[in-house]
Amino acid sequence: MASEITFTIEGEKELSRRLLKLGEDVKDFKPEFTESSDFLKGFFGGEVFDTRGGAIGKPWVKRKRPQPWPLLERSGKMRRSFQSKGEKVQARVWNAVDYFKFHQSILPRHRLPRRVMMKLTDTLKDKIIAIFHKGLWERTNR
């Protein structure tokens, strides 16, 4: 004696339309890349400066001679110069100040200590992953 199991899916056409739309949306992650890069821009120019590198686990070397302004903030230009751009398949975050590279660089040093301002920690990676999860969830539940 043979047995038979039958499945009926209600809303099959709607599900097909959603899956087709999701396939189109997956080619363009601009909303998620933009949100991620904007978040990092704010974090690097905010919490990293507020904690003098502590927020990314790279505390900045203190000055030998005290100054009346916080480290790397004589004019505030470097803190304000982080930029971001999200595109379909990538995001960029950078600092537009020409002397930023001398603080961030891993090249050998003679005078200027390294003061890292941009580093992706596991916590930041988790935040970015959460942004992408949220975006995909929203796309599949429209």
C-alpha cells in the first residue's frame, strides 16, 4: 500500500514575487554599505578620539610635553575630516587630512608615534554584520 503526502503553499505567487525581488536587491547593497560606512565614520571621528584610541584597543602614546589641547585635536580638523561613501558592492571610509597617514601608517618610526584611528575590531564587525542582517530581513519581509 503506497502513501502520499501533498503540500499546498498559500500565497505561492506572492512568495515567488518576493524571491525574485530579493534576487534583484541582493545585487545592490548600497543601503547597507552606506549605513555601515556612515557608522564607522562617526565612530572613528567620535569614540576613537574621545577615548584616545581606547575604543579600538590601541591607546595613543601620550605626549612628552603636555599641551593645552587633547591629543591630535589642536584644530579639530583631523577629527572632523573622516569621510564615507557607500556603493553597490563596497564602502570606503577615509580621512581627508593629508597628515592622517603619518599617524595611521605602520611604517618604521623615528619621532612621531603611531596613533591608530581606524581599526575594525570584532565589535565593529558585529555591528556591520547586524546592519546587513537587518537590511536583508527588511528586503525579504516587504
